Amino acid sequence: MLAKLYATGFLPQVWVPDEPTLAVRRQIARRTQLVHQRVRLKNLIQSILHAHLVPPCPHGNLTGISGRKWIAAQSLPGPLRAFFQRIAAKRGKPIAAVATARKLAMIIWHMLTKNEDYIWVRPALLARKFRNIELKAGLPAEHAKRGAAYDYNVPEKRAAERAPVEAAEMAYADLTSRWRTRHAAREAREEKAPAPS
């Protein structure tokens, strides 16, 4: 049937693009994918900064030269970061992410079962997060009052609360570095030891 229709001229012709047109189409499709990926990464960076209550970037382009310098200057430290970096250096980032998630789950379990606060809690940051939740829940904004959440707006108080967390991270990194040094020294001694006869 198709052969008869083709022979009688009833089948319309289909335009097939030439090779330069196909190359342009592939280039446009690839550029579209890159734009979508760039937007996704920007949104991811914004969500991380928002989760840490970091003020918005003052520069127009977050991924530009000035924006990247601003991101690098932001401080997101925590006692678990040194743990993640230690595991990542030894076994890779995917395993380090799982190990850190497990450690977080254990910390939360101990906090809930023992009814204790997080030892490295930052009061101003915690109050700011609670206040944001209250505002999203519909509680009225009290502009004339300055509660505990306002302390997070003061750079000196933010730095004072962040200092113990950074000190704990440095102490953990220093402790684990001595573990690696002792482990490397023990391996060196074992290699130099004569084999038993």
C-alpha cells in the first residue's frame, strides 16, 4: 500500500535537515542542558546558604568572580565537617556522606532519648531559625521588640558563638591527624622489621 501511494505521488515528502543544521540543533540542545544545570547548581548553593541563615549575596551574579569570592569568604563550619573530611580523604566522599549522616542520626537519637540539647548549639542561630518558623506559621511580626533572634544580626555575637564550634573542629582535626601520624609510623616500623626466619 505504501509503495502504491508513493508511486502515485500521494505520500508527502518529509524534510530532513542537513548536517550543518543538525550540528546547530545539537549545540542548542547542549547549551540548554548546561543552562538547566547551572540554574540547578545556583539553587543548590542558595539553599545551603539559606539553611545557614547567610544573608543574600550582595553581588548580582552568584557564580561570577565577585560572587565566588564572596561564597569562599562565608563561614559554614561545624564539628562534623572535620569528621566528613577525614573519612572523605580515606574512603571517598560518598562513604563519608553516609558515615556523617549516620553520626547525625545517632546524635539526634541521644538528644531525644536523653532529653538534652546539642552540645555545640549556637543560641542566636537557633533562635533565628525558630523565629523564622514562627513567622512562616503565621505569628505576627513584632518590629518594636528585639528578642533572642536579633542577636544573630550582630556580627560580634555571631562570631563569639561560632568560635567554640570552630575550636572544636580544629581540636578534632588535630586529634585525628595525630592518629594518622601514629598509624603511618607504625606501618613504617613494621616494614623495616626483619622477616621471621
